[in-house]
Amino acid sequence: MEALARDYLKRAEARLVIAEEAFKRGYYPEAVRYSQECVELSLKACLRMVGIEYPKVHDVGGVLEAESARFPEWFREQIGRLAEISRDLAEKRSPSMYGIEAAGKPPGELFGEKEAEEALRNAKQVHQIARELIEEKGIKQ
């Protein structure tokens, strides 16, 4: 489980780097999309680290909440916020890629600098918390 968790976390970090670059270039929908992928992989790394098989969905916040007892207390205190971020960005995943086709709105009209900045900030926070959990659990095993 630890090897998978560490791999997911590394891949999450790669998404974070890409999200930061997209933001710098003004590619705001892409910054949102890659921030979402970072959050998803970071949280799935956390679940893997404690031996939880997660469903193959983009938002695993509900699983974190349902399995909160499997995590250390300091992490449990963060789960509400982590689940909120996961839920929010999972809802933005498809529109950040395709827009809202039925309304004729491209992603660039839906996501600007403010939304991208928030997504990136949240992704960094989630990734850092995940890193701390995985480093702590790796030391204790």
C-alpha cells in the first residue's frame, strides 16, 4: 500500500506543477483541471496509505468522512475541509475541460484568474496534508 500511496502522491505533485504553470500562463481552466487531479490523487494516496480501497470516482471526500476513524486525530480534524475541496473541484472537473456545451459556454468563460487561484491554493493545501500523512505513516510502519 505504501508504494502505491507514494506513487499517487508523486503523480499529484506533477499535476500541481502543471497547474502552477498553467496559472502563470493564464490558462485558468487548465489550472482548475490539474488542481482537481492533484487533489484527487493526493486524497487517494491517503486512502491507500491506510488500506482503504476507494471507489473509482473523482470525489473521494465521502469515503474520507466514512472512514475517518482510520486516520490519525490531526488528519481527522482536516477531513471536513478536505472533503469540501474534493467535492468542489470534482464538480468543476468536466466544465473546466469542456465548458457547458448546452449553454454554449467554453471553459474560458467559466473559469478566470480568481477561480484558478482558489483551486491552486486548495490543491497545494490538500497535497501538503497528504504528504504529511504519508511521511508520518511511513515512519511508523
